[in-house]
Amino acid sequence: MTVPTLRRGAARSRAILPFVALLIALPLVVAAGCGGSSSSGGGQRELTVFAAASLTDAFTRLGDQFTAAHPEVKVTFNFAGSSDLVAQLQQGAPADALATADSTNMDKVAGQTGAPTDFAGNKLMIAVEPGNPKHITGLADLAAKDLKVVLAAPEVPAGKYAQEALAKAGVTVTPVSLEVSVKGVVTKVSLGEADAGIVYVTDVEAAKGTVQGVKIPDAQNVLATYPIATLKDSAHPDDAQAFVDLVLSAEGQKVLADDGFLPAP
């Protein structure tokens, strides 16, 4: 009688074992599933901002402020000449927001952006080597034949503005090179590859002593206007608008002013 009882108990045990194994395995499966979900959703969203090269310092700080307020968003910048940025967008490069140093280039991608808003202004300045060894005092001096002058290319806002300023002053300059961004002009002067160049006031400040600035009088100067807009095909339109709002906010305007930018005209 005992043997049948043991057999029945063994049978019941064998029947229960699969359920016990399932109960043990289930929490592990759930934990693994949760771990995978956390891993895939735990990364930051990437917000890509195309911005004129002259905005490098100010926008980098604004990007840090934005991420501090929105830790789930990482801001990635593409700083270049406005004409280069526009060309990249026209060729299909993905971006969420665009800030240019003039309205002309912004208008070239009007079908790809929302309504742009002017957010800053800037003026031109002559960049020379520290100590101003060539004793440059104004735009007229840039016409000297023995002077190596570098400008931004005419399709770049800084180059276009420089030509306008030279025309106002009645000065003809033959540059030794035409750079694809205003930062290229600063670099040439700072390295001693050029005696002078026309850049923005903010570029001289950002150079932190590697170049010296010579003022251009208002009668000959040109006021640059900077617009910003979101891209219609942005992968993160809410984040893009939030960044634009930061730039336009009092906090954003203070960062720009600290770098020497003027209020939008």
C-alpha cells in the first residue's frame, strides 16, 4: 500500500515542477524586459542646431543652459558660414533649428523653415595683429598695396557686409584670400597670415587677445541682423521651439549681450 502512495506523490511532484519552474523564471523574464526598455529609452534626444560661425561662443553657452534645464536633450551644433549651412540644408542635411547672420541666406530656405525671428544684431570691426604693427586706423588703410587683407567670401554675410562697408568708405581692397566663414578671417590674422581682416565686433571679443580690433565709424559700418527659425521637418519640433524661445528670452539675450551682440534691430 505504501508503494502506490509514493508513486502518486511522485507523480504529483512531477506535475507541479513545471509550474514552479515557470514561477521562478517569470520574474527574471520581466526584469530582463524592463532592463531592455530602460536601456533603449534612457538616452538623450539629440537636437541639431545649425548656426552662423560668429555665434559659436554664445550658442555653446546657451546649449549648455538648455541641456541643464532639459537633461533629456543633448544640443549638437553645426557652426559654419551661413551660406554653407543653407547649402547643407538644401542638400538634405537634417537639422532642427537654423540661425544665420543675415536674412538673405535665411530666405533661401524659406520653404524649409517656420517663420524666422530676428534675435540679435552685430557690427563690423577691423581685426589686426596684437599691437597693430601696421598702424591701421580705418578702412582707407586697407587699400595699401603692401598690406595683406583677408575677407570672408561675398556669399558669406560677413563678406557681404564688408563689401558694403568698403563701398560706403569708397575703398577698394584686393584680398589675399576669401574665407568660407568669418572665423577663417580671424584665424588668418591671428596666425600672422594676414595683416588685417574685416570681421564682427563679437569675433574680436571672442578671439581673447589673439587679434586686436580697430573700430569702423557708424557712417561706414553695417548693422548685421541675425534671424532664427525652426525647421519644418525637425525630428523634435517641441525641443527646437524651446531652444528658439531660450535664445529670444531675457536670459538668452543677456548671454548674447555679454558676447558683444546688439539687440535685434
